[in-house]
Amino acid sequence: MPVRRKVSRTVLTRTLVSLGVVAGLGAAFVAGTSYAGPDGGSGRSHPVHRGTGSDASPAAYAGSGLSRPGSCDELLKGYVDRGLDLVGPYGWNGYGHPYPIEDAGRTPLSGAAAGAVRSPVAPAPVRSTSSATGTNVQETGVDEPDVVKTDGRTLYRVQDGDLVVYDVSGTEVTRLASLDLPGADDTELLLSGDTVVTLSHRVSGAGAGRATTELASVDVSDPAHPEVTHTVEYDSDLVTARLNDGVVRVVLQTGLPELDFVMPRRQLTDYEAEQANREAVSNSTIEDWLPHASVDGGVPEPLLGCDQVAVPDDDAALGTMAVVGFDPSAPDAPSATGLAADTDLVYASSDRLYLATSPAYGGVIAGCFDCLEPPMPTMPDGASHLYAFDLDGIDATFAASGEVDGVIRDRWSMDALDTADGPVLRVVVGPSQDTGSFSSVVTFAQKGNDLVESGRLDDLGAGEEVESVRWFDTLAIVVTFRQVDPLYAVDLTDPAQPRLIGSLKIPGYSAYLHPLGRHRLLGLGQVQDPRGRWAAQAGLFDVTDLTRPRQLSVVRYDPGSQALATSDPRQLTWLPDGRTVLSVVADYGRRGEVGYVSELKLDQGRLSNRMVEVEHGDEVDAVRLVPLADGRVVLVTGDDASFFAL
């Protein structure tokens, strides 16, 4: 099997895993403001100050499949009633796991969306997918956290729990300062003007308490003397964060609470243990279920008021979600919004946020080791739910909801487009028990509070899985895979009538697609050699005529290698002026993990490649290539930063 294939093809489940089966989720953010206590007051010594807020009236949820509780008692009853269905003699889930089961990892990234086309058969020059801070992002103008950020003159990076500052305006990269950061696990950065926002999160294990997210605002108006101005700690896991128009928005996930559960033992039968655990759920308080925030080291306080938590009317994975918006320099004055559900699938455009829930694979693999074809996972059961929210300043306001049969692989399978008739949501869904054994492109229009299906194209990649998706204004490129790599070009000029206009089948698969100007598309993925060994490959596609897409050139790397942008697109940089792609490739050979920069140059429809060894071991994942406006590129490795010689 290909390197890291097991990780990159895992469909993740969250806290309701029970013998590998997860119920379909259904939830949405409800518009709200920051918490001021159930009775309107707080009395805290370090409050989370009230934001500007937005309409949270019951009318906002009419026909939406959501309801707003009238009191904390009503919200708690909803949590308890649903929680009693999930508890057993060993605690939550009832199969030997006394605490919520955490994911082995996140759903990997497999594509990006930020291009534009003028017609379905002639892709136009695409918008840059590198943010102003140097990160390859999903949406133009919507920045994403990374371990490195730059404003063009100064570069900020995370190294061993420190914020390290470099001057990149001269002929050499010069280290200016280092600042010890609060929180040391999985720290990433956002940069807005003179403020760096750091985000650290620690995933909980059995008995280790809730996951936590620690956020810090750092004043970098004097880059040589950075200073932490505010800290906020949440007892929730960080799903994602975005920076757009000077607003930071974080999405937090609080799983099932850790209660005083017991386990069967010699003097305690399974029945007695289950009854005791059910009593623990019944005796839980609203404080056990809602997320908390501690500002500047103060006493933790509820992040959400009870009237700010939307409750789905249908079955939903149980937990609490929160979306928190704030000015980068004032995380202590947020606008918070919540829902009584659990998911980690979020897509954000410049003016909208979409929450999606998707049924998970059952986890039982059908097939055998001697089969000629790869085994397929058992089909998931249930629909994917979709929820749209308008973004206005620090507030997120519920706009519409809908559902679609099938599985949404990840956030890269969703895209939003503003049209003359209103916003259009486009989604690629894979097969489930409620669909055929194929993938589909489905479009949705907003009608009142409903996301209504307006068009669809079925029968893409029968018996195959979606590997990557790339969206343009009137075009989608979809790649599926089982034994060969079908690349499909889908015309979305009329959202009500998506149509297949061309396809191409090649060996291997492309797990990440990146547009290279008007007529070219790069696909990064893996392929098997004649001996059955998997290796990374880069393919150059001609998409001048989308009725007949062609593969022009292929670069195949050594067996046991992987192009890391297939799981983290931030490890790819496109330099349009030099017609050059810089991509990090890991080789897992006899020397252990070795990281290279693959410098791919386009010339007359061909790819040439130069490999530069830059890193080893675990620090290969930290390698970044940060483009500057003057055409230079900063190479950031585990311990250093320097200019990369092109």
C-alpha cells in the first residue's frame, strides 16, 4: 500500500463511535452573542465580554430543523435525554471506553478551491491561492493558520513552543527575537497587521480531561520585542480557525463530558455499573456540557449562554460546538455561537461559513487479502446535513440548512459561489447506503431558510472513492480512485444542470490539484510501479479543451515517497512568474524519513525536476516555502530559516 495511505484514506469518526458505527449528524450554529450567564449577569472576575451579537430570535430557525431552548433546564434535559442513550457499563459508548473516543487524526486535506474560469471549456487565469501571509489556502482572502507567517518584511514562525521572529528584508534572513508562548502543543499562527494570534490545542485521552485550546494575542508592532497582550484558554478542541477582513473566527468542539463513571468489577455487575453511569448522566449539570473560557488566567466561565445553543430536531452526534469571532487584538471581547452537536467539517468563504455533518464508514472492511481488487469499506448509512451562516464582523448568523444523501469527504469537497440569483453551495458527495455506488456533484440554492437542491450530476467514479476536488467559478475538477485515476471535468455554468464535459483515466491517483495558469493543472498523488511499490508522482494536465483533458508530463519519485501537499497543501508553493512549483516530498527509505524540496519547472508543456535535501525525521512536516513579493522564497525548516536558491 502507498506510504501513509492508511492515514490519508481513513474516514474519521468522533465521540459516538460504537462498534465502528456512527449515527448521522445534524446540527447548526445558532446566531448569538457572548455569554452573560443564564440570568443575564456573570459576576466573574475575568469576564468574556459581550460582543455585538446578532438575531437569535426563534423566527430565525423557522423550518430549519433547529430549536432554541427556553431555559438552561430545557437545554440540560435535552443533553441528558440524548446522553442516556449513549451510556453503558463502561461509560460513554458502552463498549469498554469510559470516556469519549478521540480521533486518530484529522481528515486529510485533498484539494483547494480558489480559482476562476470564464467558460466551461476555457479556464481563465486563476487567482493566487497563497495568502498575503505566504500560506497556500483554500479560499482567496481567507487566511488559515500555519506554523509560518510573513508580512513581506518580517517572518514569524513557531519553533519548540516559541514565537521566533526574523527580518527577511535584507540579503540574509536575520533572527530578531524569540518569545515563549503559552501552550506548547500543535501551535500555529495567524497574522493581522501588528498582531500575531497563536493557537495551541491539546487533545484529551481517556481520563485526561477535556481537550483544550489556548489562544494568545501577541503585539508585534516592534518585531524585535514581541509581547503577549491577552490569553484565552478554552476547554474545547480546536476544529479550525480563519482570518478574514480583520476578524479571527475559531470553531471549537466540546465532546461528551467526563463524569464520575464506574466500571464493572468483581463486586459490581455490568447491570449495576450501567445503572450507576446512567445516574451520573442524569445528575450532570449544564456546566458539565457547555464549553468554558478563561481570559488572561482568570477563573473559567461558560463561553455560551443557554439561549445561544441551537438544538437539532433530528438525531445528532452529541456534544457542543462553538464558533467564536473576535478582533485579533481583543480575544477577550468575542461573539460566540453554539450548537448541541458534534462535527469537525467546516468550510468558510469570505462571507459565509458552512457546517456539514456526514455519515461515517462503518469501519468493517469487506474483501480479502487475496482479492484481485482492493477491498471497499462498508457503506455508511445516513444523510449529510448542511448549514449556512452569514458572516458579519465578529458575528455569525444562521442563514439556511439542508441535507443530501451521501458522504462528504472533507471541507475541500464544498464550495460557495455568489451568483445573480443568490449564493450557490456546490458539494461533492461519495456513495452511501442511500445512494448508488458512485459520486455526485450537487448544487444548492437558498430559498428562505432552506438549502434546496437545484442540480446534480451522478455516476462519477462508480465503485471508487473521491480523492480530490478543485473548484472554479463555472467548473469542478473531481478525481476518484480505486485502481486507476479518473479525472472528471464538470461544467457548472448553469448550477441547475451540472454536466460532465470530459474525463481522463491514468494510473495512480491525484490527491491534490493546483491550477498553473490558464491552461495547465498540476496533480500530486501516488502511483504503483511494476513491483507494486507506491511512490509519489506529479502530473501536468492540459485543460485547454476540457472535453479532452490530457496528461502532458509526469515526474515519478522514488519508491516509498510521498508528496506531502497531498495531506497538507501548505507544503506547496506556486511561483507564477517563474512558472515554478515548490513542493515538499518525503522519502521513507533506508535512511529514515528524508525531506526534499521538489522544484518543478514548466517549460513547453513539460515538467523538469530538481531535488534539494532540506530536512530529516519528524521535522520534515514543518518545512515551508514562503514566497515574498519580490520573488524570493524563504525556506523554513525545523531549526532554521534561510533564502531558498531557485
